[in-house]
Amino acid sequence: EDSGYDSSTDDENVEEEESPRRNVIHGYHMVRGKLGHGMEDYVVAENRKINGHELGLYAMPSLLYSWFIRTFGQEKFLSSIKRIKRTYKVTDNEILDRIVGSRGESTAATAILVDKEKLIVAIVGDSRAILCRNGEATQISVDHDPQKEKEHVESKGGFARAFGDGRIKENITSEPDIMTEHSDEDTEFITLRSDGLWKVMSNQEAYDCNTDLEDAEEAAKKLIEEALNRGSMDDISCMVVAFL
């Protein structure tokens, strides 16, 4: 039987505002794959108040929880795309410093910062962020893999973009793609999912699996159960961020 990990919570509203904020809830679930290695997927869900902004940070990094959350949630994250990219670079350097001499490993990270209606997506690697609105699933992240970025690492054994793996660092970069989106009254939910899920299920199929969304954690579990039924062998992580 697959061992699972999950969590669900409501993210508190702010007391002020001329326009009322929608309530945001999130939940996640993870299962270990059948490929014989330890569980390598982790998720981050954190709410912070910075400069009067109530922020929600939702991310799926692997193997780098403490470094990632410490640097990514800081105030300077809000300033500019240049500083967001610098945060990823600093995180990558810290990982490389700590794994000198160890077995080479690389890791992916997809993160979404929710600031009222503004959504900032930063991605390195092959996890996905999907925005679901008006019955349609729209991918708001870019897949970084050898097939999509042949000029980087095809046949080199690593992600096109990733953290870590000093052995082939000249062939990979930790610079994220950054996209901005806006949520509106038609925005239903966002899902963050690892490749163990999206390789066996299209974005729209995943949306259709959760048209009756009422509980974010149950929605994440339902998606993973469907991926397992479709034969996924890898670790699977899924987070659902719903706008109510």
C-alpha cells in the first residue's frame, strides 16, 4: 500500500480592504512511488504578512525545504523579477555548498505567491502549475525538461533547469521562468503537481476530476489516486489552492 502524506488548512482573511478578499484554502497529498528510492517530494504552504500584504506561498520543492522557504519568503521577493531570480541562485549555491563530495542530485521547484488577486509563478524543473477557471485548465508554468529545452541538456542525464547536481552544473541552470497571472471571481483553483501526476493525466483531465471541489485535501488525494490507477510509478505530490 502506498504511504501518503497530506494536509489541509484555511488561509485567514485580512480584516481591512475596500474590496473583500476571497477566502483561500489549500490542501496537499503525496505518495511514495514504486521506483525503489526514498520519498523525494516535499511541499511548502506558508502564510506571511509583509509590508501590510497578506501573502500565501505555495510551493513544491524537492529535497530543499528549509533553504527554499527561508530565502523565498523574504520581503525582497516582492521587489522585482531580478531579485526573485537572485533568490533562486542563492538557494542553488547553498545546496551546492552542502553537497560537495556527495552523490550528484538535482531537484525541481515550482512556487506560487498569492497577493490578493495577483499570482506570481516561478518555476525550475518539471513540476507544473495549473490555473482552473470557468471550466478550463490553463497551464501557467513552463515545463523544463530535455524534450522542451534540447539546447541545454538532452542526453546529459539531468533537468534542463534544476537546483544542485554539481557534476553537470555547466549543463543546467537554476534561473526560473517567472509568470504573473491574476485571479478573478471566475478563478476556481490552482493545482501544483509533480511529473508523477502530469505524465499520466492531461491538465484538463485533472480539472475534470475535481469539478465538485469542496475540500482541497480530498481534491489532491483524488488526483493522486487517479494517477496511480493510470499506472504512475514515480513519487507524486499534488497541492490544490482553492479560491472560495
